[in-house]
Amino acid sequence: MLIFIILVSLPFQHAAVSSDKSSSISRTKNENQEPKADSPLKVSSTPWVEDGVTHHDVFNLDLKGKCANIPARTDGYDHLSTFCYPSVPLSISLFWSSASMKMDLPSQNYHVYIGPNVTSVVSLAQSSQAAWFYSQLPWRSKEFKLSPFEDACIGVQTKEEYTITLQWKHVNYMMVVVTMTGLAVFWMAPTLCRNTFFHYTTGISLGLLMSIVLLTYLAQRRFKQSLFSWVGVAYSLSLYLMTRTWFNIKEYLTEQYIHLVIGYVLVAGIISFTVVYRMGPPSNPRTINLIQWSMQFVSLVMVVMSSYHQPASLLLSLTILLWSAIPASLKSGVNTQIRKRFFKPQVKLLSEDEYNTQAHEETKKALEQLKSFCRSPDSKPWQTVTRLRSPGRFAEFIEGSPHLTEAEVMEYSHWDYNTDDEDGDDREDVYTDDEEADVAASDDNRD
């Protein structure tokens, strides 16, 4: 845990995020390149009228790749510039779309204000200047994520030169991965919550990610303190350190601190494995059900939060939840009825000649398989011979003789011939009502 505290106490430096790829909004040839000074994607400030008030230094970034370059201030004072993004209509084809503004500023000397319009941004800036105590959070980012379907304005207050660029993705593959992961976890939750390997990996992962929170919880149990005592401050500090570590993760993975990260992972992983091994997998059915429902709840939250198209993502989550609530027997019955009605298999009926040919071939094939088995040691031929009524005939069959004798063939042929004659006699005695009437009339005439 000491290594964890050392990591979170390192200086803050947030790395810039890599630029986005293709987009369906702007299809110019040089949309993935940095705009030049005379590029049409570079915009200038225009007067912005809102609620009867005219605002200056406002930049409208409505296409991917559009950027604004703000020169350094010569007077040495911070200056507020506002960058606005106009929303696009809701569309199911933009389910995984995303928008963001990326700021290229080397230093950390800046303040950011985000609001739905220019008026709210200016109001936030004025409030921060008038407040006695105002402090930005330590995990300030230089990439501001926006919803493509909502108007947004970002105000940047600094005296240094910087460039801010609009980035727009038609399909954000990270959102696709989150959606698919949520769906997979929801359907696999009944199996995963009963899997021992998943139990150990989950326990070790929680130990790595929430070690400081778990340490605070153990301290609370040890000293028997209430949540509203100093333990509440400890929990808040733990969450703060975890958040700071997450936003500084790129800096910690550099060559300067990688040995500390490896040491923390090894120590926390071994301790977590020991604790999970000592406690063992859950065996109580109610505990397993609670774990399953918790996993499914988290997966549904992942599906909802994986898209800025909130109505569609919420409808998808509700559909999954309702489908899982339907009894399996009912779904199976409906599936069977649909298959029978719309996907009925085509059955080909055999003619009499095809039936006889197939019967002859299959019988011959089965007899050959029987002979091969009887010749193999697995058949135990001596035990088989002792149970037979005619061992000699069995031996002749194995050597290649027919399975029927000539007498049996003649008897079958005679029986088949007699059966055909009897059927013919029966067919001659069968009359319709009109034929019976004609026969009766002819008999009366004879009399």
C-alpha cells in the first residue's frame, strides 16, 4: 500500500490524447491533418448574440477538423475565449458517435468552463473570479468530451497561446466494445458467477484497483468506527487518490515509474490472491444470485452509458431486461412454433424403387459392418459362439456366406407369392354400392 501512496503523490501531468480517425461529417481530403494558416478549417471569432447580449471571442466549431488558434496575450492577463459546438439531430445510425474538443497547450496554466451556451460559460467564469476560494480539480484534461446531440460551449481562460480542434467520430470503437462487453456479461452472468477462475480474477482485480479503499474498510472494522467519523474522510481521500491515479496512469507507465507500478501490482496481487484463497468461492445460492444480479445490473449500466444516444441505449437495456424475464419454457415454445411455421424442413418422399434400393444398400452395408466387428477381438467370438444355436452357420457368415439360407429364401418367396394372391382375391370381392346393386339385379334375372 505504501507503493500506491507513492504513486498517487507523484506530480500531475496529463498526456494529450491521440487524434481521432475518420468521420462522416467532414469528408475533405486533408481532414486528418493539422490545418495550415490559410486552411478553410481554421475559424475566426465572430460576434455571438445570445439573450440580447453580444459576446466576443466566440468560435463556432461545427465540422470535424475545424480549429481555432488563440495567440498569446501581450498584456500578461488571462483572457476567456469560448468555443461552441452545435448539436446534430438524433439518429440511430449515430448510436456510437462521439464528439470532443482537443486543446494543444503545453502548460497547465489554464481554466476551463463548460456549459450549454455562451451565457452559462461567461457566468461560470465571472463566478470563479468573484469567489474567495476557487480551485480546479487536479485531473483537468485537455480533451473535452461532448455529446453529439447536445449543444455545448467550452470556455478556456489563459494568457498563453493554444489551439483547440473539434474531433468527431461517426463510430467510436471504444463505445462499441463497451456495448458488446455489457451484453456479453449480462448473458454470461449466470455462468460467470459460478466459475472459480472468474471468482479469483475478479477478487485480484478488485484488490489491485481498490486496495486503498479496502485498506480503509479494514481499518474501520478494526477500530469499530462509524462512517460519519474520521473514516468518512479516509474514504473520501481514498477515492480522491484512486481518481488521481486513473487520470495520471499514462505518466506512471513511463520508464521513470514503471518499476514502482510493477512492484505494486505484484504485492497487491499476491495479497489479494491470498485473501480470496482464504475466503474461498461463494457457495450459498442466495449469495451467488446476488452476485449474478449485481453483474447484470452493472452490465445494463454499461450498455446505457456506452452511447450518447440515451433513448436508444435505454430502450436496448429495457428490451434485454424484459427478454430475460420471460420464462425459458415460453421462449422455447414460441421458437418451436416459429420454426415449424416459417422454417418447416422440406421432406423428400421416396418412391417404391428408391425405397427398395436404399433398403438393399443399407442392409448390405450393415452386414459388412457386422462381419468386420465379429472378426475383431473386441467381439469376444468364443463367448458369442457359446450363446448361439448354430455356431457353424455363424462361422460361415463370418467367412463370407450369405446371412440367409436357400430354404429361407424359398420360404419367403412362397409366402410373398401367396400373400399377393390373397390380396388379389380380396380386391375382387370389394364392390361399390352401385356395383353391389348391379350384381344383385343380375342374380335376380338368373333366378
